[in-house]
Amino acid sequence: MRLTEHTALSSSKTLLVPYCQHHVPTYHKWMQDSDLQNSTASEPLSLDEEYAMQQSWRTDKDKLTFIICLPLSRAWDELDNPFSGDQKLVRAREHDAEGQMIGDINLFLFEQEDEEPNLETPNDATIAPCLVGEIELMIARKDLHRRGFGRSALLTFLSYVLSSWPRIAHEYTRKQDDAEASLPELAYLRAKINQTNERSIRLFESLGFERTSAAPNFFGEVELRCKPAIEGLKKLKPFELHQILQYVDGS
């Protein structure tokens, strides 16, 4: 989605920035790791294919992604580039340089399939469909596992998605100029996680996601679903607020 092209999400624990071309070489190196391939159900891509995938995540109306980085406080310390007053800018290639990158988090949108027909709802083609959002989370740096970065990134991402849903829905429908257009609602969020990735399953369950089945699917994945609310997220401990900052090209 182009919605986040100049958007960074900053909390005390993580910094989320839009996935850009300068991130691709590092991301490509991450995805050569067989453990990451297995945990994310991913096939290795060539570098050219990775660049094409980055463009897809940036421009497709049904994809929203951020690169997870170390928090700004640490980036400023290491870069000797202190935060200055009212500037509040996140600079590409500086605050999200290779050494700051630690993973990614994604949302893929698709129309909800009618599992149980609703006879009370008229068959009206003008009514916007409900959408399902599938979330994928990866902390690629193994030295930073079990440090709370995944939880921080997930909470920040969920908060942003829920608070920005009207804008996300607008871009999905591509009807920004039609004030009367019906916008799709978010039916629920889901995650599909390899049954062996117990830490990730526990993380999603701790945020209110529930398994749809006691047994994994054919691919060995556990599916978890939730329709979270911002107020519910804020009650979780620990929960940290985030700032929406401007992301600018630092070259």
C-alpha cells in the first residue's frame, strides 16, 4: 500500500518503517536461512525476485508491510544523531540502516468468504464486502529473539491498523474521491503459524487470538483469529503507545 510510504511508527521498543528498496539486500540475506524459510512457509527467491516482491508490497492495494527496526533511542545513540526538538523525522538509510533492521510485519487483505449465509442481508452488489486481514510477523535476527521485540512490533502494528482502518479500506477500494462509497469493514484478523513455532503461537494467544481448531491444517499450520479493539489492546500488559512520525529519504 502507498498509504505508509512516508509513515514510521516509533515506540520505546521498536521502530517500524515502510519496506523500501534499500532494505531488499538485507531482507534477501535473511531469507536464505532455512529456519526462517520453514517458520514463514517461504520459498527462497532470487535477488531480482525479491526486488519485485518489494514493489508489490509497496503498491498493491491488498498488502501493507513494515520493516521492524531497533528503537530510535538506540539508533540515535549508535549514529551519534540525537533527536532534535521539533524535527521528529525518521531518515531512510540512517535510522533503518542494515544494523538497525531486525524483521518485518505484514498484513494481507482479502474478502471474507461466507461461511454461513446470512439470509437477512440483501444481495446488494453496492454493499462493500467484509475483509479479513492475515498477519505475518518475523524477527529475523536470532540474537534478538525472546527480547520482546516481536510483541512490541505486533502491538504497534495492530494499533495502527485498527486506528487507520478507514484509510486502509479507502486504499483497498481505491475510492478515495467518492465520499459516499461504502467502505469494507474488518471482519477479523488471523495468523497462520507453523505448529512447531510455539513462541509465536503463545504471543498471538496472549493478545487475544484463538485457535480455530485443536489440530493443525494440512500444511502443519495453526490458524488463530481475533477481532481486536484498540481499547482492549491498551489493557494488555505491557502495552506501549507509539508515535506516527514522518519517514523521509535520508540519501
